[in-house]
Amino acid sequence: MAEGYCVKCKAKKEMKDAKEVTMKNGRKALKGACPDCGTGMYRILGK
């Protein structure tokens, strides 16, 4: 599973419904939601 930082809960958590997306600059990232509060989470990956 993908781990990310939730700014609302201020803790690292496993993302719910994580999907790999490509940002405008061509880099890859994981986009998901916090399992507790539902806030959007984002994690930038390497090239």
C-alpha cells in the first residue's frame, strides 16, 4: 500500500484508493485519501 502524510491529522497513514497520476511537469505521484478524515493525500514519486 501507499503511505502518505495527512496534513489534517498531522500523521503518516496508508492512503485509501491510491492511484498513480502524472503531474504537469512529467513526474509521477500517488493520489489518494486519508482513511480516517477523507482529506486528499498526495505523494510525489521518483522518476
